[in-house]
Amino acid sequence: SQQGEEDPQALSIQEGENATMNCSYKTSINNLQWYRQNSGRGLVHLILIRSNEREKHSGRLRVTLDTSKKSSSLLITASRAADTASYFCATGFDRGSTLGRLYFGRGTQLTVWP
Amino acid sequence: NAGVTQTPKFQVLKTGQSMTLQCAQDMNHNSMYWYRQDPGMGLRLIYYSASEGTTDKGEVPNGYNVSRLNKREFSLRLESAAPSQTSVYFCASSESNPRWNSPLHFGNGTRLTVT
């Protein structure tokens, strides 16, 4: 499969703690994106990191990319109850018939308890 | 600014019935997509349209047809619904050509049950 795979499948933490989710993939990518999905809603784009970048920040979000290990991590600092959602990584590939497609993983369900 | 609007929100069909899922975006985006989301499977691309007048198959196109009616609208048609098509369907759009993997903007989905 060309999908990214998130780990863990589920994560439960207290408000104020940091949450770390990981994504692994198998083939060379053009970029990797993270999305959030609240229950019953569509996905919302959080951050995009290109294959030549190693780290990006956006507010309380920090994304790293290690192309040698084919993995990425999403860190949410000082979590809030409102961060409760499913988080997906999506990988974009740079060659062949997969050009132009984003492949989504199965997601990590994050629960933040007040 | 509504973003991506999908109709209907919910639908129940009997096996063999047909229906069209509607999607419209008001962001002047060039590309539009249809995904399905199944438990434990993540999102899978059904069809996409890189620009008005073009459509291409994704990972799971069988049993579906699409129409890019104009720049704003992209519809998904099930000609003869099957229980395997029970899923949540998401429409999405992006500003630029899919090859640049620009961020996707999603609608809130259509929950389809086929009995």
C-alpha cells in the first residue's frame, strides 16, 4: 500500500499534556500533509511539509519529516479538550501513475480529557 | 464563505437504485475530488477533476461515474447501488492542479446506506 500509516491508532491524554502522533510511509514522497477530522465533519488541513523540509511549526503544532526513515510526526503542545479529533497523514507522491494523488492513512483518534 | 457544500447529508438507498451526490465549491478552485471513508480504511480516492472538462479515475472508481458540470460543481453518480457502497462520501477541492498536492478543502460528507 502507498498509504501513510499512523501510530498509535488511539491516544488518550489530559488537558495540558503534549500529544505525539506518527506516520510512516513506504515510497518516495513529494510532500506530507496532516489533517484533522472532528466527529461527523469533513477533514480540515493542518499543515504541509515538503520532502526537502525537516520541520514546520504552526501555532501549537510541530511537524517533523525524516525522509531517510520514511516517517513524520505531529506534536500538539499543551493539548485542549477541543483538540479531540481524528488526525490523518496524507502522502503525495512524485512519480508515475500516482502523480497528483494524496494517499490517506487510517488515522489516530486523539481524546483529550478536561 | 461556504467553502465546499455537499448534498444530501444523509441518504438510504435500496440495492439497485441510483442517485447523484452533489458538490459545489465557492473558492474558485480548479481541482475537485470525490473520496469515500470506510471504518478502518482511511480515505480512498474515487475520481478527481484537475480542471473543468477533465476527469480521472482514482483508486476505487468501479460502480461510480462523475460529471464536472462547471468550475464550481462536481457530481458523483451511483447507477446501481450495492451494499458495498455504504460509506461516507466526501467532496474536496484544491486551488491548483493535483500534481502539486496543494491542500484539500473538504465538505462535511454524505452518509450513504445501501440496504
